[in-house]
Amino acid sequence: MAEPKSKDQDFEKLAASVRLTRPGATHAPARLKARVYSALMLAAAAEGELRDMAKTKEAGRELCAFEELVRLAPVNRKLKSANICRVCHARVLAEMLENPPIYWPHCPYAEFKKS
């Protein structure tokens, strides 16, 4: 199994090699991005325990307000590596609305509507 870093590099290389076939083509809708991200997170969680919030932050990824709360809370290891997005209202709104009213800093679902 490849290391996570090499998987990321492989996907970056693949993405860089893709060209839009039609000039002026638009980006994927934010709702689609949110649904794909949710599906990928579910698949990653199904394969095994996710990286805990502290290690995620140490690796350089900013945490949303709720992830930061879980990172700081005195809870067990399993909860610290849970996919908090599964119970967050931002995920539901982002999957249902093209321009959801979510503005949490560092929330991936809020970021989808910006791109």
C-alpha cells in the first residue's frame, strides 16, 4: 500500500495532466464537490481509523471550529479520530445547496463554494 504522501503526489500529478477539453468550461458545482468529499471520507473511514485531530493539525492542516473543539476536549482516542463532518450541519447544507450559508474558517464544505 502506498504511503499517503505518495498518493497525494500521484493525484496532484494526475490533476496537473488533465486539460479541459472545452474552452470556458466551468468548475464542478459546489454540491457535487461536497458529495464527492463526503463519499471519500466515508471510504477512508471504512478502511480504518482516521488520523486524530492533533496529528492532522501537526501535519499542517487547519482544523475547523468543531474539529478544534474535539482536539482540545478530554475525550477518548476513537472520538478524536472520528469524522466529525458526518454530524455537522455544514456537510448537510453543502450537499443540498449550491451556495450554503456556512462560513466556518477551515471548513472544507465552506471552501467548496469558493472554488
